[in-house]
Amino acid sequence: LALKFWDVCTTPIFIFYNAGDVTYQATDEFISIFVIYTGEVGIVLSPNAYLATFRKGKILGRIGQILKAPNSLRVIANTSFITRVIEDKTLSQK
């Protein structure tokens, strides 16, 4: 399923993160979702609540973006990684 998202954007947008970078956190506002292109990230609820590791092909949790609900998680780069951005306007068109 995640790999189908590679086809929805005519001009790809990629963002590079270093290990340890906070990709996003609960207070951030979003106009896009992210698909991991390389590397891996950790999904964290709080400093003591590590939930999951996501790798290549996974969509980074912006289900809230699709449902228009607030974000409650923090995403931290476990390794250097690249993510492909899929903007809300693109999702709306599809």
C-alpha cells in the first residue's frame, strides 16, 4: 500500500534528516504526510514510551492529517533517513 504513494506526486519533494533529529512532534501543524524513502525512525509517545520503529516504505503517522485530527506522537530519526513528502493538496486531488 505505501509504495502506491510514490506515484501521486509529479514533482517529488524529499527531506534529509540526521540520526537524532526530531522529525515532528505533537505540537507541530502539518500540510503533508511522509513516506520513508531510506533509513528508520522511532515513534515515541513520551520520553518513556517508545512505540515502534518505521523503515522504508512506511507512511509516517499523519493519519491525523487525513482525518483532520491532532497529532499526539513524536517521531525521532534512529538513523540518517530521507522521507518523501506528499502534500495535503495532492492527497485531496487523489
